[in-house]
Amino acid sequence: MGYPVLVLWVAVLAVLAFLLGGVNPATLVARARGADLRASGSGNPGATNAGRVLGRKWGALVLVLDVAKAYVPTWLVLSAIGTAAALVVGLAVVLGHVFSPFLRGRGGKGVACAIGAILAVEPVVGLAALAVFAAVLPLVRVVGEASVVATSVLLVLGVLGAVGVLPVVGTWTGLWLVVVALVVLWRHRRNVRRWWGRLRG
């Protein structure tokens, strides 16, 4: 396969991944249950709000689906084409989830999707983020704030990898982690401000 053809294939896969990311399991599950997440709870079409409005088992289902919709395509592309293409596809899924074209650009916060993509590319880093989340959640007792902490750790690991300090993470993968983390942190900017205000107070 020539380079121009490969680039074209990756571009097509990125578009498909973006559209896949835009399919929001929380919204679909809520509609099937006769609920509207936009008008309930926090108003966010994500696993946390689905669990709050529909119940924990439905929130868990949404969480698994969000992780899977990023993990599966990223892993498949990684296996079939390589790391560079997988990074593009993984980021495209996360962007599709956050800026869902099917929800007028107002999708979920991207944590579960980001973890799914990272687990496919760098499973050790993904598991480390999950461990941080699990350790922090009992302390802050707010999923959004625990997500901010875990994502901040991902950002730091990405920077360390990008500058060559973290051997297990390559330069391009490190830069990718930085971009993914910044997208998620931007989506959590209200939680970031709230958490920062608590620290200063």
C-alpha cells in the first residue's frame, strides 16, 4: 500500500471513528428508558449522569459501551495498520464523543472514551489513570473532580513521554496523550474551576 493510499485510508477511518464517537450510548439508553438526560440530573449525556438518573446498572452499561466504542476501533487499527493510525483514530473517537454531530456538538465529557483509546494504545498508562481515579474518588467524593485528577496525571505522563523522560511512552504517543488529556480537561473546565477554588479557599 502506497503512502498516499495509506493516508487516504487513515483519513476515512478517522471520519468513521468521529461518527462512531458521536453515537452517544447514554442518550440512546436513556431514550429507551423513557428519559431525557439533557433535562435530568447534571444534563450531561454520560455514564455518571445516566447512573444518577437511570440507576447504577444502566450507568455501568453506558460506561462499558463508552470505553468499548473507543477501545475496539483503536485496537483494530493498531493491529491492522500501526500506532500512528491508531492514535489518529483514537483521538477522532474522543472528539466525536465530546463534539457529537448527532447532539449538535454537545456530547459527553470524554473520560470513558479517552480511557478506552488509551487502554488500546498504552494499556499500562490507561490502568495507571484508572488506579489514580479509584484512589482519589473516595477522597473527593465527586466523579468529575476525580476525573480531573486522573486526567491531569495523564497529561503529566504525556508530557514526560513527549520529552523522552518516560521510556515506556514514545514521543508521538506522549504528544497524543497530552492532546487527549487537554480535550477532556477542557470539557471538565467547570470542575477544574470548582476544584481550584476549593484548593485556594
